[in-house]
Amino acid sequence: MSVVVLKFGGSSVATPDHLRAVAERVTRLKAQGHLPVVVVSAMGKTTDGLLGLASQVSGKPHRRELDMLLSTGERISMALLTMAIRDHGHEALSLTGSQAGIITTTEHNQARIIEVRPIRVHEALEQGRIVIVGGFSGVSTDKEVTTLGRGGSDTTAIALAAALSADECWICSDVDGVYTADPRVVSDAHKIDELSHGEVLEMGLRGAKVLAPEAIDYARRHGVTLHARASFTDGRGTVITSRPTPGTGRAVSVTADRACVPVSIEATAPEISAFFAWLHDEGVRYKDARREVRQGRATAHCVLDTLNTPDGGGKVAQWWAGRSGQCEIHDDLRTATIIGEGIAEQAAVWDLAAAALARLGVVSPCITGSSWGLTAEVPVDRLDDVVRAWHSLLPA
């Protein structure tokens, strides 16, 4: 019998009806001769609610206690889903991340999985049980409850799939796969049949509502093939694989990152070094960082990740207050990216992207290229226009 790991996100388990529908799908898979291992997120907006509750109680919630609080959301989902599966006449067992053997680093609120020891999962599968695992959390090498950050349930599912040598790993959500752009913004966006880990990793890093970047990176490193598909309807979805792409230079999608804020600094080299050290110590995430030193003066530019650190810009402003030099937080800018391996190596792509911006009358203060894409910082009120214009450049 083949092991299939399925992950259901918060919207898929948001209500009792949704939970019963998930239970029906899982038990149908079991009846077909598979051994399901199900990873669930917290119901709906439960995690956001718990974060809000913590902020009402404490101005600066203790990170260890925050992990203790947030990990309860997934426990609710896994217990309720197990009850629903039992009502279908199947034996099921719910396990927390620590009970399932998810071993993590010691950083609270953004731990990383370093090992999986799925002893109890194996035992339950051998007994013919369906296993339900609460995603998003594990136990650290210090024996503390830890959470994996936003999208941590994706990482839990992929890590279990790798440890169990699962035949398939399904990432189920309310969409039926990965699209060339957000269909709510681009009306002619279409589903992509197959993508590489690298392409989807860049999409996640650049704001696409796909799998969490940490999860995709784990799948890439461990060679786990993923199936992004709808929670309640059949269909192949999008297959995400380590197989080579048809070649470099293929633009596959356009993404917009609304959860980021660019920051520019001009100061001395020691001050800029102190700034990046402070970002690390405070756990403020960033991307697209660069530093330059010329004639004794230094400049730095980075794009803060405000999804994982929502008040990153405010924290930076508070920390920089009173220091010498200049720090500018560009609250009016966000980023748009054309995704594709090696496209930034092609001068024609730069020209086409710049020409599209010019036609819109959009001036980008910073355009950067990477191994997997071309990114422009653009005014937030023109972000959707840029996505639509760049999407029209993709091959049909």
C-alpha cells in the first residue's frame, strides 16, 4: 500500500462542513488502497486571531510563550478532523508535530526542521490507521515547542513525505494548481501543468500565493515531488518536480509582493554592518540586499519581508532614530517579478520589461536580476497594472 501525504490549509478546514468534506476525501483515498497521512493547518483565521489576542495582552509577547499559544490552532484542527474520520468508520490517530517526530532548531517563531523521526507515524500506519498531524510546529533540540513561521504546515507535510518515502505529497488548497499570475488580477492567467522547484521557490519568495519558500526549499533539497491541487475537486493540478526545466530563458509567471517594503541607507560602513547585524538579531527578514562602499561612504538597500515581520519598517525607523547617516523607508513601493530561470541573463527581457513600464508611465527606482527572475520596485498603486503588462509578455 502506498503512503500519500496530504496537506490541507486553513481555508480547507475553516468550518465543520469543510472538515467533514476533508474527512470524506481522505477516507475515500484509504478505501482505494492508500495509506493517508494528513497534515492540517489551523482553522481559517485562527492563527491571526491568536496573534491579535497576544498583542492585546502584551506589548511584546514572549517568543517562547507565543509558540505555545500559536501551536494550539493546529491541535484543534487535527483533533476535529480525527473525530470526523472516525465517524466514517475508519481508525485514525491525531499527533502533534513533536509526537510525529518533527525535530527543529531552537529559534522560536521561525524554527527550521533539522530531522524527522516518524516512529509513531510508522506504528499507526502499520496498524492500518489514518494519521492526522498538526502542521506548523515541532520540538526543538532543547525540548521546547517551536513553530515554523508562516507556511510551516507545508514544510511539515514535505518533511514527513521525505521521511516516510511517500509515493506522493499533495498540497491541497482552494485553488486547483499554480497559475501564471493571480487570476484575481490577470483575467487570462492560466494553470501551469509542471514547474521546477526553483521556479516555485522564486514565486513564493516574490509574493505569489503558492507554497511557502522554506517548504519548497526543503522539497528541492530532499527531492520530493509535489502535487498542488484543489482540496475538494479532482484534477492533476500542478506537478512541482526536481526534473530539469526545458532550458533557461523560459518566463513562466509574473508575481506581485505586497508584503514587502524597500529600505535605503547611506551611512558609514560600520553603521551599515551594525544595521544588518541588528536585523539578524531581531529576526527581521529581508531580501534583495546589497551593500556598496565608495570613498569611505557606504550605501545599502534591502527589501524587508513584512509578511513574517509585519512591523519591520517601524522597527527599522525606531532603531535608526538618532543615528548618523540617512535611512529611507519606501512605504510607497512594492515589487513585481517576472519569474523564469536565467531570464535576467537576456538583454531582450530587460528591454521588454522596461518598455512595458515606460508605456504605463511607471518609473522604477530599482530593477534587479537574479538567477530566477527580474524584479522591479514600483509604486504600490500601480502594482496590478505592472503585473498585467508584464503578464502580456509571457509566451502563450
